[in-house]
Amino acid sequence: MKNSFLIFYTWLFFFFLSYFLRFQNLGAWTLLLFVSYVFYTTSVWQSLFIASLSILTLSAWTEVAKECSLFLLMLYGVMFIFRHKALRPSLYLKAFWPFLSVSLFFLYIHRTSLEMTKGYFEWALYSFRLVVYFVWSLFIWYLLEEGGSRFEDSFFSSQDQKQLNLFTVRQLRQIDSSSPFKFQKRIRRRFGLKDW
């Protein structure tokens, strides 16, 4: 998914989803996962636009404005390094690095409440929640990558794609017209031989 309008409206949808969830963990997690997907797939200017929108909106409605700004810069650095160092990564690897970055960010934000938890049950519950968030990250990343590209191909097909399809059709016709089998067909027909 690389269409700028589609990216903006998807970001708007995830922002309203996180706003209606009152910026609880799952809503903010989903929004930050989408921002990391934008950092991974789009150009610098689109990433900068989405990052500035996220910083403005999250700093207006949450109390962690400075931390969120620093985290988005760190997330962009992580996704930039991952995009340039990993060649054809799998879906698990693509979802793991944003998951790790976002989970470290939430660990930093909730560090005071985590220091107060001393029981094994609370740590087990927190670990289970991390596993659920990793599965959620995989689902969101798959939905954005596969579903977004299919939606973009069906509704936002650009002129370049049409020209590319026209070029491939012309090239295939040219290859088909100049094939050596056609020449052999004409010779067989002239001498009355059967086509195999």
C-alpha cells in the first residue's frame, strides 16, 4: 500500500479507533504499528507527514508528548535500518521489529506501575498480554500488506500500471509473432506435412 490518500485515510481510521478506545494499550498499539508500517513502506516525505500528524495528535490527547516524539524518531530509525539491511524479510520478521519497539516504548511509559507489581500472576498476565499483542501485530501487518495492496490494486490502479500492462501485452504479441514455430508451421503447410 503506497497510495498517499489511502495511507492518510487508514491512519485517520486507526487514530479514531485509538481515540474511541481512550488511547488504551490496544488502540495506541495499533496506531503505532500503522505508523511503523508507513515508515517501512513509503517515502521519506510521506513518513514525515504521518509522523508529524501522529506527534501533533498524540501530544494533544496524551500526557506523554515528549516521549512520543522521541519514540517516533527512534521508530523511524529502526525501520529505516531494518528496511536497508534486511533483504526480502518474512512477515514474522517485519512484524517483530515494530512489535519490539512498541513494546519497549510501552514498558518505558508504564515503568512505575510495573515496579509496583511483585506477584508472579501479574508478570504472567503481562507476558500473556505481550503474546496477544504480537499476534495482533502479525494480523495488522498482514492486513496492511496483503489486504492493502489488493485494495490499492483494485481501486487505485494508476496510469503507470496500465502503461506497464500495455507494454507487456505488446511485448508478448511481438514475441508471439516472431516465434520460430510459426515459420516451421508455414513450411509444413506448404509441403503438406501434418502439425504435431
